[in-house]
Amino acid sequence: MNATPVILDLSPDDATLRWRDAQGKEQARVLPIGPDRLARQHRFGRPASPLALEAAIETVEDAVMPLAARLPRPADLWLGAGTGALAAGIGAAGDVLDIDTVETAFARLADLALGRPAARAGVPDDAGFAAALLVLREAMHHLGLRSARLGTPPAA
């Protein structure tokens, strides 16, 4: 069975997940968890503090978890509009980011929050990057998506 493409688009204030349902009808959910909004709402510094990251995780979980039952299975996550800097900041070597790669990048972000120098962490200490990575990580976890693909999904 072919996996349904689920596309994650990021704008400064919103994250949008798009997919086609079992009848082929396009679905989209706009969530108020864009990177800039999260960074403002939770007062991300440079770097974000551990408390700010924890609060933002809760916000993203609350927004994403209701979608878990609505997404088709199996599904492939594709990184769409507004995700290029995110992929570059993670150090994507190929066209697929697996959950372990995303987790490693998030662990480095957590190291920054705990005071590790940015030059040694290997990820940007930018608030927008931190929030975008958090959105990707939580979406992958709570929606059961084991990898994210870069680029444009094939036409259905």
C-alpha cells in the first residue's frame, strides 16, 4: 500500500499540515504554532531556555495531537514551504530526515539551552530555528511519522 503524502508548511505564525483523505479530497489544518509565534509566546532567548522549550513543547503537543486520528495511514511527511532553513540547520545530508536525525538535532538544541556554546552544538541558536525544530519533532512523534522527506511529493 502506498503511503499518503502529508505536507508540513511553516509560516511565521502558523504550521499547516496538508493531505488527501481516503476519498481523495484535500484536507488542511492550520495550527497556531508557527516558529515566530512560538518564539514570541514562550519568550525564546538566544538560545531558548529549558523552561521556554518545555512550555513550547506543551503548546505544540496540544495543537498536533488531535490530528493523529485524522491522518491517513500509512503516511509520509514532506517538508514544504518555509522549512528550508530548518532542514539546512539540521544538517540534512540527503533527502530524508529520520526521527533519529531530528532527535539528535533537538538534543543539541537542548545542550544550547543548558549553556553549551553554540559553536560546539552544531545547530543554530536562532529562536526561529529552535521553534521550527520543535514543531517538526513533536509532529513526527505525536503523528507517528518516522521520517520527513525534503522536496515536493510525487503527484497522486
